[in-house]
Amino acid sequence: MNNDNLEKIILEMVDLPGLPSIASRALEIIDNEPSVSQVEKFIASDQTLTMRLLKIANSVYYGSFRKVDSIEAAILLIGFNTMKSLIIAASLKDLHRRQDPFEFSLWEHSLAVSAASAILAGESRLANPNESLVAGLIHDVGKNVLNNSIPETYAGILERVNNDGIGFRDAEEDALGFNHAVVGGYVARKWRIPEKLEFVIENHHSKEYALSLDKECEALNKIVILSDELCQNLGLGLGREIEINKMELGNTIFEGESFEELKAKIVKSYNELKNDFI
């Protein structure tokens, strides 16, 4: 099936959501090279978005020794480019419209992968921890879209995953002819998400790439893939738990005591992030 036909099928079956208007407008303002005060004034007009952004900026992942108490301070700390990614991440919670157990579990899993990705990026120095945090948080946006758009069909997919031990991607392709990563890619392009994040959303189930792939994209994607596996090992996944006793990332190897310390650090960070966002 060519890409045009696949896109037509997806658009006929799935309601691809737009980015919330406040977030979309904030990204437009940042793209026009504004002053810090202009961005702060606009974001401050939405109390919910402001609160979420400040919670993320004050998280342990940013390594700041002072409290970030304003959008201006957050921008000065992390820069405009990272702020754009955080606006997208902070808006993601609004997409979880269905109040069902899967939506709650999906949000918990996304937070866990987010925490793990930031830590692995910091430990390995292969990617920016801030960018990795956001990539982990939004990597499964396609599942969210499918569950909200075709809930009855997706309930059948979830049943197969839970009862038959089949992976999400295989169960989705059997039922739909495409998977959540493909849907997530369309959402990413609709939202004009930064290319690295779009790549992760679309390729977080792939471990082989073209030789011409940007190495930063490859590193970020590998971090999210490994973080996803780690979270499944820790029981923070959405499918079956998997056994892992060693992990290699670049020149960094985690095994034995160092692997247990890594897992403990991830659980601690996940619980801190969970307290802020659930």
C-alpha cells in the first residue's frame, strides 16, 4: 500500500486532533522570534498551561538549583526551542478525553518513559535530557488518538494485547492495517512538531535506519526505545512485562549493581513526575 492510499484510509477512519488553540498560538508567536516578555505575557493568559510548564521546568531533569517561578525564568533556563517542545508536552494531557482505565495507564506509562528517557540521556550524554523527556512523554500519542477516535475497535485491540500476549503494533496492524506509530506521525506533522520528536513518534518501534539518518535522531530514538523496554521491565508498561538484566547505550553499560541503581533512579523520578501530573 502506498503512502497516499494509507493516508486516505487513516483520515477516513481516524479523527486526527489539532493542537489546543492556546498551544498552537504560542508556537506561532515563538516562531516569529519574539521577545521573552511577549511569550510570557501570552502564555500567562492561560493558567493551566502556565502551571504545567512551570512544573516541568522545576522538575529534577532540568538540574536547576533555584526555583523557576515564571515563564520568563523558564525560557531563560531552557531556551525558546525547548520551550516549544514543552508547550506540546504540556498540552498532551488535554488529549486524554476518555476517562477509562487504558487512558490512565497510557498517561502513567508516558510519564514513566519520559522519566527514564531523561535519565538515560543524562547518563549516556547521547542526547539532550530536556528533549528526551518530551520525546518520552509524547512517543505514544498515536495510541491516545486511536483510543479516543475509534474506541470500540481499539477495545478489541486492547483485549488481544492483554489476553493473547501480542504486541500493540501487531494487534493494531491486524485490525486496522496500520499502527499507532504511523498515526502519531500524521499527528506530529499536523502539529508541526520538531523533526526529531516527529521521528521518535513514528519510529520508536524501529531499530534499523537508513545510513543517511541524522545521528542525533537515531540517538534520541534509541533512548526512547530502551526507556520503553525498561518501563515494561519495571511493570510500568502497557503490554506484557519483559525480562532485562543488562543495558548498553553508546559507551555506557548498565549491569549488575549499576543496572539496579538505574532502575531505582527511574522509579524515583517517575514518582516525582507522577505527583505533579496525575
